[in-house]
Amino acid sequence: MKEWYLLSDGQQSGPFSTDELVFLASEGRTSPDDQIRRGTSGQWRPAKSILKKQRKPVQKHKRPPVVEPSPASNEPPQQQSPDTSVAPAPPVPSQSSELFSPLHVAVALGIGLTLLLLIAFPIGLLWFATGSEDTVARLPSDPPDSEPVTEPVTEPVTEPVTETETETEPGPVPDPGSEPIVSLKGRAAQQLLAQAVGKVVLGWRFVDKDGEEKEIPRGLPHFFEDEEEAKARGVKGNDIDFFTDSEGDKHYYEWVCSGSGSCFFVTSDGFALTNRHVVEDFVNIQRARAKIQKIKHDLRFNELEPLMWVIINGEPHEATVRFTSDQFDLAAIQIDLQNCPFFRLSMLEEPELLTEVMAMGFPGAATVPASEEDANDIRSRYKKSKTLKSSPVCDQKITLTRGEITSTPNRSKIGLMIQHDANINPGNSGGPLWDSESGAIIGINTSLITGANGVFFALQMKQLREEIDENVPSVDWYSPLNPE
């Protein structure tokens, strides 16, 4: 039934059915901020109110409530599902029937619309969404007697992040690879800092059916055979979505290889540390070649490969995973760069309470559009960009937040933690926690408690030394007993 009217840029059009509104959204011809109303006398309301109902998750199984952070995994390799993009052929008219009868035209239009939805809708989702996909371990408030479990999240955060003001006296910029960063004061030091902390971004490079090569800093949809398979994946913690085509059939899918976080250099030749949960989705999809082929077939790409980039001072660089820890939420990655600014790592046994610290990274909250005009501009740039460099994802600047150490808990299943109140958000995962007194990194930011005020966690660095030294060459360790 065509019962909706659309108000976009001051122009009213309609009536439309619900499926037609969803199709217009997938084509980028309307947005959730446009207004709709039922009939000619109903109340105007945002279009997202009806579009969300068509895309809401059918089932989102989360891990049990938690009291503290712990290692997590994003997506294990998943089963294949058969092609859902091929519709049955229309019936062949008999010799006695008219060649273009109304019945035949209706059938052809129905099949054509179904094909368009099956193929265009998933691709439209890639460009229509403009929310952040930053990854950080987020935990709910403490329930009694619960086991520690970490749960990475990728939803956008809307709270503003306050950047810490630092001194900006000009000074000579030293050779980046000659000495580790030991101060954040002054413009020269901050220029090195921008080259020593990177934003990790997962996404894809593909060649479409027209032969055009593109890079996207977000996930691609992997379709399931039916609802039962989708629910089975949901039980394992995956977020499952669906859309409904013009014939009322539901098509279930999940996003694959998406998310972002932070990392920091620990050697001058491009080795960086981050959290395991930041890169785990990329590691898993690299092992699931059958799933890559399924996505390639469903979306009719000529070529397809998952990629991980590290954005350094606005420049994207392809990165490889060199190591992931089985014991800690730790990973080492490498970028093909030389003479990089890098950090010293602290061997401090236990940080002192009230020590001043600085959290560094790329929180998704810092990229929330400042206005409707800004949001429209970001959405338009995402649609037009063909390379990662041309997309808005490279615009974000490093964020610094100051705080103090408030506790040093020992979690048997996680490790030695640093609890602090330097504000972090999704996207800060894998970023460094800087000790302002020693000028060394004492922890890796990894998680937060949702619903709590100023409760953030980092892994203490000293406990990671054995694994780091085994997998990352020539790391500079700082000891308070031997500061030189």
C-alpha cells in the first residue's frame, strides 16, 4: 500500500510504499533526516523512524554482563551461504497471449525490483551509513559475582571528547628515528607525536563489475542462507541484520572486516603495538577465503581483498599483523616505514596512584558531525571517494586526554591492569598510556566501563615484555632504576 509522503529539501513527493522508501534510501536519494508522514494529514517525522524498523537486527546475542575487561574476539570464520542475488526467470508467454500484456509487465517489474534490491541494497548500505566504526572494549556496570569478559563494540559514540591543551613553543624537529619520544611539550615534540601514533582501520579493496577499483574503510555484508543459519551465528556473538525485499522475503547478513582503533610505534622501522581485538576481525577473514569468495560472488566484484591500514598524520599505509597474543589483549603490526618516531616502554613494577598520565589515540566520538551540513558533507565524500586517502577517515587528528592513575587491579584472567580517569572512547583501543613523569609508555588502553564515570583500563606494560621481545626486535625499555 502506498501511504507515505516524503519531504526532502522542502519538496513533498509521494505517495510511496515502505519498500520504495527503503529503496530510495539505499540509492542515496533520501536520508534518515528527511521527513515522512502517513497519508496527507499525518504528523511529519524523521524518515529514520521507518527505515530503522526495516534494518533493525533480528537478534543480537551479547556476551554475559561483565564487571571487568578481558580479551575478546570479533568474528571467527563463518560458513558459506549460497547465492541470493539470482531471481527466477519470468514465465514465457504463449503464442496466443499478447507480447506485452499488463500481467507480463507486472511480473517483469517485480523481478527487476527484487534483483535491484538484492544487489543494490547491500552496496547502498556501505555508503549510506556514516557512523563511526571504532573498536574499543566496553563493559557494562558491575553485576555481582560475574566472571570478567571483554566485549568489543563498534557502535558510534556521540559524547564529545575534550582534547588536552599542551604547550606549543616552536623548536627544531629532531631526526624522527634517532631518539625515542620523551616529551609532549612544544610544537616539535607534537609533530613527532603525530607521526608516532596511528589510527588502525579495517576495510576492503575491490574491483566492481564495471572494472572500477575502490577502497572502503568499512565492512562488507556476508549473506546467510536462511534465518536458522543467521541465528546460529548470532549465538556466537555476531550482530545479524536483515532487509526485506519487494516480495516480503527477508535476507539476513552480517558485516565483515570492519572497525578501527589506535596503535603506536615502538621501533624506528615501523613496528607498532595495539590490542588483539582491534585486528582480530582482519586476522579471521584472512583465514576464511571461502567467505571472501562468497562476498565477491554476491556483490558481483571482479576482485576483492580485505585490508588493514594505519593512518599516520593523515596518510594511509597498508599494514600486516606480525603477532597476536594468546594470553593478553596484545598484537604487534608492521608498516613499511623507516626512521619512525617511537616510544620507550616502561618496566615499572607497579605504577604509583595519582601518577599523571596521558591517553593518546583516535576516538570515534571526535568524528561525530558537528551539524547537519557537516553530516551531509561527510556522507557525500564517502560516496564519492574511491581510495582511502580521499575519504573523510583520514581527516581525524590525534586526541590527547589527561588523567591520573586511580587503581592497579590484578585480574587473573586478564592480567595486571591500570585503572585511570583519562577519558577514552571507542577507537582509543590499542593506543598508548603515557607516564608524564618518566616519559615512557606504562600501558595499552583497552577497555572502559559503560555507565560509570571515569573508569578506564589499560594493560600494564611490564607483564607484556617477554612476548614483545620475542616478536618485536630492538624495543627500547625504560627502567626507573636505570633511567639512561
